Amino acid sequence: MKQATITLQGMHCASCGDHITKQLQALEGIKQVKVDAVKQVCTLTCADPVKEVDLRLAVKKAGYLATSVAFSR
């Protein structure tokens, strides 16, 4: 398991965070997602095979921009 922090752009309210959470949770290997609409940051726990490109695409599918993705253990 690894942790990821995604910096987001384009969020305006908690509902925006719900859209992002739903798209990320639909990815295989995502265990936990927490979106902070005020800070425009998402933290999540995921399986090792999850890739940055998949996270970025899920955020884009929700209608927002992932400006950075950082992984840690």
C-alpha cells in the first residue's frame, strides 16, 4: 500500500470533492479517499499498481485538474 497526495484545481465547494471522490473510488486498488475542498488537496491510500496517470485521468473525468500527484509509503 502507498499514499498519494493530489493537488487539485477548479474546486468550488464540498460537492466538487464528492465528484472527485466518486471517480477515484471507481479505480481498482483505491482504498481510502479524502478530499479537502478548502485546501484543494486530495489524500488517498491505494495499492502499489495504481499509477499517476490513472489518478490524473479520474480527476479529469470528474471535471477538475490534478496539478500534482505525489506518492509516499
